[in-house]
Amino acid sequence: MWAAGNDGGDGSASLTNPPGQDPTPGIVSVASYFDQATGTRDGVVSDYSSRGNRNEPSSGTSMAAPHIAGIVAQLFHADPSATPGQIEAALKSTAHRYTNGAAYSAQEGYTTSFDKGTGLVDVVAAVDKIAA
């Protein structure tokens, strides 16, 4: 789990910390999300949240990392035999795709966006997927 940083960006270059760019299955880089005080899942990536290069989607910040780490622990609890790659796949394949920001496109088997990755984590859907 890596927080990619708080440097923002427009996708013209990757501003993520190098460890967050590691393509190894199970290495997850996370973004900061702002619900704009609506309590809904249709908010925005925080302005300060680092973004990946438009050709290498990843993003994140240090406050999101411990939240995702807790979710990963829940997923391992749901299936203790799961591999880090399977956990990552469950998170990515069940993420809620919200509309704000860059459009999503298919890359490396997932629907992703340079500024919001695969979307907002859906804990219930990810647990259901990993436990199936």
C-alpha cells in the first residue's frame, strides 16, 4: 500500500512516489477522495492528490493509504488464502466508477483513469468478490 503523494498534477507527467509505480501485483497506490460534503460517492479526487501519468494510471495520498490498508485486512480476513494480487484484483474490479475527472479507459484488464485509478473502493463488493 503506497500513498502516491500530495503534488496534484494534470496527468502530463507522473508525480507519484516511485514505490507507488511498482507494477508488482498487490502493490496498490491510493488517491484522496473528496465527497464535497454530500455524503455520496459522486465526489472528486482531491485537488492536491497526486495523479499518475495519463499513460500510467495511479494516484494517492497518505491519508487514504491507512484506510485502504484496513480494507485489505478485511479482505484477507474474508479469504486468508488470497494472494496480494487477488486482493488487488478484487479492489480494482469492484471499484465504484464516479464521473468527475478524466474519462475511464481499458488498460491492463481494468477500467481505469489517470486521475482516479479504477475508482472509489466498494468494500462490500470487494469482500463479496474475494469470499466467493
